[in-house]
Amino acid sequence: MECFEVTGGTALTGRVRVTGAKNSALKLMAAALLAAGRTTIDEVPDILDVAIMSEVLRRLGCEVTYERHAQGGGGRVVVDVPDKPDTETDYDLVRRMRASISVLGPLVARCGSARVALPGGDAIGSRGLDMHISGLERLGATIESEHGFLVATAPRLVGTSIWLDFPSVGATENLVMAAVLAQGTTVVDNAAREPEIVDLCAMLAGMGAQIDGAGTSTITVEGVPALRPVTYTTVPDRIVAGTWAIGAVMTRGDVVIERAVPDHLTVALAKLADAGAHVEPVDGGLRVAMDGRPRCVDVVTLPYPGFPTDLQPMAVALAAVSTGTALITENVFEGRFMFVNELVRLGASVRTDGHHAVVRGRERLSSAPVLATDIRAGAGLVLAGLVSDGVTEVQDVHHVDRGYPDFVEQLRGLGARIERVERPG
């Protein structure tokens, strides 16, 4: 069992580079299935989830290579897609990463059928596939569930109007990828607006798709007969950038985050400014600095452009060492507060009630062994360890490896005292 040993008491200072967004790169890799030939995607983070998605594509008949860049935690993925991909994904891979469901739309659109195992992923609450299924059915697919698989068939998808009950990122992505090869016009209303959606639509447009409205709540897709391979660069990861920004404030440091896009973090950065931080755009990135102890600020997570749910664990950790009391409200995933019990083990004063958490700040936390329950919770616990006395051991760090490239190395580059060590399982 690998874990992180985090020694508190050091401010994060220096420069750190953000690579491409995990939540975009995985979907861009899936989108490569829409065109036979070689698609190249740059600035793909060197993380476990990318390795899993690569294997998903290989088992569909693709050739996938990853060439890591010399620095920065990213690299280049080349996906060589056959004329006739296989159409079944294995449970042993899909159960490890929910994003693998994103191959469903491209396979149905291009091959007319797909057999995709029901996915696993982080334990942060229920994330049903109802909107994926109902949307594909409106496009003309027939979908059944059998033996743990979704089985979809569609001789030809036909454009239609689709209303999403919630602006689901995954459903929006799957339906747009299916619609690009459908016959006629598809309109997706109440679509997700995240930068990762814009990124996917930009790559699809480069492949020859006709898409209008990416980044708004209404996306219109005019189907085309075929797409072509493309070379594309992934949008920078706003969640990783937000993690380093919050870490700088928590540790009272000064960090320049290269390739961060401030416009993708407007609400989160405003909250850090309210907490007393100095936040400014710099050439090619963002600088965040903090003198003294931060002030507590209330946070409400919402779909983009609201405060990201993926930064909620870091927001709770920040409140735990700020002055005053903060109310953190989780409106996206009901299971996001699962990690709070671990933060309490570090001496945080947190009380949860439904989708609310009341956090009373303390000057410093106390070290203890804690367990990462998902990607972002693991990162939040590491930040908490940086402001604890003594050495904090964060276990189950494979979760963190799924979302943060070179996590230990980048933190050490900012002055943190952190080691990856092995313990008996």
C-alpha cells in the first residue's frame, strides 16, 4: 500500500505548471473513435485514468501510444483508430473509471452498436446514466441493460431535440458525440457549460463536426456523414490549478500557476480574494499569494460557471484553518462530504447536515493517519496535512494518482515536505 507522508509547516512558494484537464482529455480520447485514422492529442496528463482509458481504447481495437514530455506532468497521446472498431468494453476496466462510459456515444454513432459495462469511479454519490440513455433513445437508439452491460443498437441515429433534467457534463458530452454523426439537427437544451465541454466541441469541430452554442445552455449539432482525424491540444486543468491556488492560500505562500486560465476559475478566485488572498493574472498564468491567516468564506457548489464541486474538499480544508465560521453547501454530489470524517481526524471542526457543512476555523490542524476517499478528497487531505503539526499519513493515494500528474514532485517543487512511501497492505 502506497501512502503520502506530509510534514506540515512549510509555505508553498514558486512556480508550478498545469497540464491538460483530466476531465477533458479522457473525453477527447473517446472522441477519437469517431474517425478512422490517427488522432493526436497533446497536453494529456500522465495519470492513472489516462492509462485506463488507453487500455479501454486498445481493447476496442485501437493502437494507443503515450509520449511523455520532458517536464510538466503531461504528454502526447496518439490514437490510431481502425476502420471497424470493436464495440464492447470490459467490466474490469470500466469499473475503475466512470469516464469510460463516454465511449458509448461515439461507438453507437459510428458503429451502430455498443456493449458497454456499467461504470464505477469515485464514491461521491449517485450519478445515474438516465440522461445518457434517454438522450440516445431520443436519437433513435435502442438500449437495454443485461448482465451488467448497457447494450445499445442504432442502424442510424436521427437528430432530435433533447432536454436534460440537469446540466450533466457526461450526458452532454455523450449526446454531442453521438449527434455529430446523426442524420439532421440535434438540439441539446440545459446542456453543461464547462470549459471541458467547449474543449470537446472545439476538437470535434476540428474533425469536421458542425456545432454551435458550446459553452451555452443550448448546443445545436448539424450531423455530418463522417469525421476525420485531428491534432489537438487539451485545455489546461482548472481543478488542478484551483488546488494549487487554494494550497497557496492555506499555507500562506506565493505561487505562480503556469497555464492556469483565470476565466475558468472566476468564482473560486473571487472566494480566495474574499479570504484575503492576492490574486492576479500574469503572463501565461495566475499568481496567488497570502499574507497572514485567511478569513472564512461561504461556498456553494454549482454547475459551471459556479464554484466547482471538485474544489469543494479543498474549500472545506481552507475553512478549517481560517478565522471565523464558514458554511459550505454541496449542490452537485451528495457524497462529497464523505471525506469530512477524515478531516475531523486532523482536528478540523466540521459539522455536516445534509448537503451543508459548518466549518469553524482553527489556527492549525493536528497530524493523524487519514484515508483518501476519492481524487479530490485525497488532494484536500494533503493540503490539510501541509498546515498540520507533525507528519500526516494519507492512505489510498491511488485515488490522487487518477487526477494529479507528478503530485508529489510538483508539491516538493513548491517547497512542501512530502514523500511517497510503501506500507504493508
